Amino acid sequence: MSTLALDPRRVRGLTVANTRLMTRNLVTLLYTVALPLLPLAALVISGGGGPEATVPIVSTVLLLAMLFPVYYATLSQVVTRRDELVLKRLRTGEASDADILLSIALPGAGIGVLVSLLALPLASLVGLDAPTAPLLYVVMVVGSAVMFSALAFWTAAWTRTAEAAQLTSAPVLVLASVGPFIDLFPSEVARWLALTPGGILDDLAGRTWSGDGFVETWTASGESLLALLGWTVLAVWLAARTMRWEPRA
């Protein structure tokens, strides 16, 4: 069987099994679902601060949704399955490489998308209107989920154990976390930081609500969307070149 062939039935079965393993752990559920929504929940409880204060909080929720359920949970799953020789055993069966990888990525990506959708009704409780560019919101969330999933597989290639992921994930976490603080840097530096994964997400989240028209919004978002595409292609290429299916000797 081709390593790129996809069997929807097999992917569905493996995804269900991986989702059960992920959601069986209460701690995992808390940091993948509750933690990303915490900033927005705190804003709702406090009574909110108007749309201008809410959009940055939603941006933070989206960032946490991509970092924890999508990136870190997927990274942990890949490393754990590899160390337990699960990946090696799966490859000796009928499942293709694409089946295996997609079924590992889907649970975290699905939770990340779900959290991103839950952020909208929560934000409405503090007066934030629906996105003026809903399609851009969808593209941003789905594109970010693919990018951070690919980054998780790449990071797994040089992560020996699940415990070591706390250290090996640091470069990606730093690149992602810089977004909300870009305004604190000089303009020359901020321009480049805006092209990091965190900067891209922060910019697109803001334009999702601040757009004045369909064409104008997508035109203004062009640089960030191209950067998102570039990071995604790079991450997929790196993950494909460095993927390890069994522990190092």
C-alpha cells in the first residue's frame, strides 16, 4: 500500500481510538479545553471590557487552543506512541503512513477547532459581535491547526521522551507566544515578529473583526495569509523529512 494512500474508514477508527486515549486523562482534558478558554471565561465573569478589550482576549484563546490541544497534545501523542512501539506496529499492518499520521493529528486539531468555535458565543456574552469576516476566521483556525500539527510532528523527531517535550517544544512556544507582545518592540523588529506563527494569528484575529469589506479585508490579510501558508509548507516538509517511527537505538 502507498504510504500516502488514505482509507477514510481506517482513519476514522484510528482517530476514535486516539481520541479516547487523549480524553481519558482528566489533566489532558483540562489543559486542552479548559485552559485555552480560561482568559475569555474570566472576562465574562468580570463583566467584560467592550469589543476593543475582547478581541485581544479572543486572540489569546485561539493561540492557546493551537498551542495546547493542537501542538503540545499531538507532540506528546506522537512521542508516546513511538516509544511504546505503537507506530512501528501500525506500519506493519494495513494502515498507510498517511492514515496513521492523520489519525494522530485529528483529535488535537478537532479540539482546537472546537475551542475556537466555543470562543465566539462566550465573546458574545461580553458584547462582541459576530466576526465581520467569518470565512477569514475559518481559514485562520483551520490553517493554524494544520501548521501547528505539522510543527508537532517535526518537534517529535528530535524529542526522545514525552517528558523531554517540555524542553524541545520551547522554540515553537516562543515563536507562537510573541504575537500579543509585538507592539512592545521597535517597528523594525515588530515587522518581522508579525511573520511568526503567533504574530500571524494575532494579526488575522484582529482583522476578522475589524474588516470594512470582503475585498479590503482579504487584501489587508494577504501578507499574513502568505506567511501562514509558508510556515505550513515548511513545517510539513520538515516533518516529512525527519519523521521517526521507532525510538532511537
